[in-house]
Amino acid sequence: MRVDLHTHSSVSDGTDEPAVLVRNAVAAGLDVVALADHDTFDGLAEARDEARRAGIVLVPALEMSCEVAGASVHLLGYGPDVADPALGRELERIREGRENRVLAMLARLATLGYPLSAEEVAAQAADATSIGRPHIADALVTKGFFPGRDEVFAGLLADDGPAYVDRYATPLRTAVALLRAAGGVPVLAHPWGRASRRRLTPEVIAATAEVGLAGLEAHHTDHDPATEAELAALAESLGLIVTGGSDHHGLGKPDNPLGVRLTGTDQWRRLRGLLSEVW
Ligand code: AMP
Ligand code: ZN
Ligand code: FE
Ligand code: FE
């Protein structure tokens, strides 16, 4: 079975519309795909309708912006009630932080000699209810300042870049509790990718498992094979599910095609057992 539990659509910072993403998942030979847009469920209804037509299992999901000791970490949530009021309010708070921070980053960009209007960014985020740095990057590319998203993320908009502005993110333990209360299954996304390795120590992961974390996304392109193996071993020692996914963003991340990383069939069956429904 081919199970990809991490994808994004144009409702956040991917480039495929939700229905297109589902058709592409079928074309990529996937049996199960999770749509996990950043901080929003807005693509799920369209994806569900297409999944029913196309004959593929769709897992309703999201990737929530969280923080541990002030550092950004991402939490995947599988199968929560998308109408849960407390979770919905928290997601709204995160999205509001995203909107405000775009304006702050535009102000920085202007002083750095890269003038960009809010309208130009909005045009790149046409379908998105969850706006982010990739949309600003796309606007800079459209204006001819840079060849692609990568060059923007390598400089101006890097985490320590001159135009970077921080934004609100949910404390990790709070997010785990909110997802659990909404019937969802929380899984740490790319725990040891990029900068998060320093914060998500085995001790922090173990403590989060005690308050409801269910799994670790070991199989991710931000992890080298040794890191994947270490994370899988840590998950096993803590009784956590081991997941994997492509983190597909369409044209926004050309190195992450659908299915480039997968969840093992046995691990998928464990996760499936914790979900009240799939679509
Ligand atoms: P934000 O959530 O607005 O801070 O932006 C972070 C998003 O940018 C994440 O979803 C990443 O997947 C994406 N991202 C990070 N680095 C890159 C890159 N080099 N190229 C394209 N997208 C990236
Ligand atoms: Zn993204
Ligand atoms: Fe992520
Ligand atoms: Fe992601």
C-alpha cells in the first residue's frame, strides 16, 4: 500500500487546488493521501468530493504551527472534528498572526529595496486562507527580483533573514490537547528537520508523548537516512506510531513530489485504528 500522510494544497502554500491534488495522488499511485494544509481545514470538502469520485482514501488533516521554548515546530493532526469550536478559534488566532506578519514583512522588504504591495502578495495567495512566506516569495519572483522560492528562502525570508518577522504559534502541548479533545491524532512533523532538532530533544518528545502525542513523522525529505532510523527507534521505544509523507507543495517545492516518502502499511493500520473515519 502507498500511503502519503503529508501534503499541502493552494488553500495554504501548495500550488495544486485540492481536487487537482487528489487527482495527482491517484496518478502517483497512492492508495491513501492526507491533505494537511497549514492551520486550515478549508481544502478538505473539495478534496473529499474528488476522493470519492476518484476512488482514493482521503485522510482529513492539518499541519498546525506550534512552538516549543519560542522555536517553531509543526504538528500534524489526523482526523479531528473540523467543526470543533476550541480548535477552530485557535486556528483563527494563528491565521490572524499570519496576516499581520505579512504586512510587517512587507515593511521590512520596502526598506531593503524590494517594494511589494499587499495586493501583489494577495494575488499569489488567491485561493489561500492561510497566507505565508511562500506567497511573498512568489510575489518577489513574479516581480523578477529572484529566480524562485528557494533563493528567497535562502536569504531575505530565511528564519534568520533580514525580512523575517516572527508570528504567533500555539504552544506544542496546548496543540496536542486541542487536537485530542477534537478527536484528532497528533503526530510531530519532521521532528529533526532543519532547526527543530535542537528543541525537540528525546526528553521533550517523551514528555509530549505522555500528554497525548501519538506519532513521529520519521520519513521526511528533511531527514537523512540515519536520522530517519534514529527517529523510528525513538518512536518504537516510546510506543509512538512512525509516519512518513512527501510534504508535497506542488510547484512550490519541486523536490517533494507526491509519494517521495511514505508511511509503512503496518504503521498506517495503527493510525487508522485511532481515526473515527476516513473519507
Ligand atoms: P511560514 O509558515 O509563513 O513561516 O513559511 C514556512 C513555509 O515555507 C513552510 O510551509 C515551508 O514548507 C515553506 N518553505 C520553507 N523553506 C522553503 C523553501 N526553500 N522553498 C519553498 N518553501 C519553503
Ligand atoms: Zn508549507
Ligand atoms: Fe512543516
Ligand atoms: Fe508541511
